[in-house]
Amino acid sequence: MKIGPINSFFLFCSGTSKDIISKCPSFEIIKYSTIGVTIILTSLLALLSGFYALSIIFDNIYISIVGSIFWSIIIFNLDRYIVISLRPTKSLSNNLIISLPRFFIAIVVAVVISKPIEIKLFENEINNFLELETLNRLELVDKKIDQKLDEIQIRKDKIELAFQKKVDIVNGYKEDYLCEGSGTCGTMIRGRGIEFQARKERWVNESAKLNLEKIKKDSIIKSLIEYEKNMISNLSEEKNVIKSTNYGFFDRVDALNSVNAIASYFILFIFIMIETSPMLT
């Protein structure tokens, strides 16, 4: 049977000997030509898949084009090698042992080719998921800011409350010595006697301690305010980093599993069937 140039090309892709296949029935030529078509289509899918993946990784379109062409040539040669190197025998167990490594390679190739195409098919869903993920991360930062601010405010309130209690006590000492001097409390004797001097001395001493406590309290409050400002600045910077995050290829692969894992596995299964079909044939 005479073999045309198109069939010759497809037979070459399938790794078939033209001299031998020309002596076979036409259905054998069609079968091996179909294997060649499958290998070519797989290489084209690898070209598209590689271009999309590289366009995500690199901003340069020329790198994406050259890289995807190089990748499709690798896949073409790998598929062709798998088919050529597979030589079935009469033993089913031997055939299984021989084919297992090649099936493993074919499955790996199918996974590598399918993922960028899956990402492209679910591009809108993945983008929505990543936007929601960004909003959730920003919300967590906002909650962290609110939590830290509440903690700082609680600490400041405790310090102010403790200081106010000491102020009230010292003010009480002042009222004590004043009323002792006026004769309205204590010894009930008007004048500046021993009891009056003792109470006044206690107030003077405690007032001096209170002034030191106020300096200490103001210093702590000031440091907390500075810490609060730095914390807000750092967390705001973290929010800016989150907003400017550019999600890469592998981030989208992770997102794909969260968006629709079942559909992803179904598409992967189709690619595995395409990739292994020449070997099965």
C-alpha cells in the first residue's frame, strides 16, 4: 500500500518503520497513524500548557514562547520513546512488568501537562478564591491589630486605676491632717499638735512617693503608646505586603485543589488516558 506524506509523518511520530508497515494491511497503517496523531496532539497540549505556565512565572513573552516550544519537543520525544521502546511479548505478566515504568512516566507527563490547562480552565474561580484568601488574610491582620490595641488599652487602664487608688489614699492622708488641725476628727483638739504633725508628715512622705509613682506611671504609659504606634506601623506594613502579593504558579495549583478538586481529578484522568492510550494500543 502506498503511504502518503501525511501518513508518513504520523507514522514517524509513532516510531513505526515505514518499510515494514507498508507491507501490512491498511488498518494497521491507520492504527499506527492514529498513535502518531495522539503523540502530536499531546505535544500541542504540552505547548499550550507550557506557554501558560511560563507566562505566569515569567513576564517576558519571548521566554514563554521559546520555553514552551522546547517543552513540547521534550514531551514529543518522550512520548515517542515510550511507544518505540515498548515491545510486547506473548506473556501478559512480562508485558505488565515492561510497561509499568513507561506507564509511570506517562502519568507524570500527564500530570505536568494537565495542571496549567486546569488552572486556565478554572482561572476565574481561582482568581476569586485568591482574592477571598487575600481578604481573609487582611481580616486576620485587622483582628490582630484590634486584639493588640485592646490588650494595650487594658494594661494602660490597669496602670491608671492602680495609680488613681494611690492618689485617693494620699488625698485621704491630706484630709486626715487638715481635719486634725481643725479639730473635726482624730483627737478633736483644734491646733497643730503632735498628732497633727504626724499626720501631716505622713501626707508629705506619701505625696513624695506618689510623685515618683507618677513619673514611673507616665514613663510606662509613654512606652506603651510608642509600642502601640510601632505595632500599628508594622501590621500596616504587613497589610501592604499582603495587598501587593503576586500569586505564582504553584499558589494557583494549591488554589485549584481548593476550588474544585473533583473536576481537577477528572481532567487529570482524561490527560492520563490520552497519554497512556498509545501504549495501550
